[in-house]
Amino acid sequence: ELAVFEFPEYCKPGYVPFAFTAGGDYWCWAPHLGETGHAPVLLCYHDCNEADFWAPDLAGTAYRQVLYHCAEPATTQDERQFRCRLLRRYVQDLRPIWRAGWLDRIQCLAAKSTADERLLAWGEAQGIIAADLGSQYVERRILWMED
């Protein structure tokens, strides 16, 4: 489906879709916005002319998603235990592409008590993203559709 995909005519050129959300938004690389050889990942909303700078690359996108998962509530003990098992699995499986500091942070979160409904507060997750990926990935938006 992505091989023949074309954005509507009101979308600006230069965005390369690689996935879709369940809500119909686009995950895109934006090579024209990155340094040579790097294409930041943007979350391009289907119903908004602005896109969020999400991460500097695909590895950073996975890291950010895991941090957000830690900020979501897990209401039962079973959900909290499952979340910690998932975090340990992420550390194991993503070791080849994640930075050592990211691995350490997620490993520490996986070791936290399963009594806590959230492993991170939302603002805490945002602060980690700004520190580890860059503040532009928390604050920056860009017009990706024509007005």
C-alpha cells in the first residue's frame, strides 16, 4: 500500500510515509529537514496542517514510544507486571540500535515497583525526551500541509 501511496495535493512535498496510526495519521521521514544522511521522524496528522517533530530517527521513535508507555496508567497488578516484562524485553531486543543511556533508563524503569500505576509522570517523560532526544522533539511543529 505504501509503495503506491500518494498524499493529497494539499500536502507539501518532501515527506516520506512509512507507517500509519490507527487514527489515520502518518509517520513520515523528512529527509529535507535533517542533517545529511539523517531523516527525522514526524507525526503528520491527517486532520491538521501541522506535524510534530517526533524523533531524530527510527530508534529514537521507538524510545519515545516506550517512554510514553511508561507514562500511561496500568491499573491492575497484572498490567503493571506485564509492562515491566515488556520493558525488559525492549532492552534486550533494541540493544543493537539504542544508545547505552536509553537502555539504562528503561532498565531502571523496568526494575521499579509494580505498585505504581505509572512509572513516569507525563511531564517527567517529556523532560526525558527533551534531554535525550533534544528539545525540538518536544516543542517543534512544522506546517506539512498547505494552508
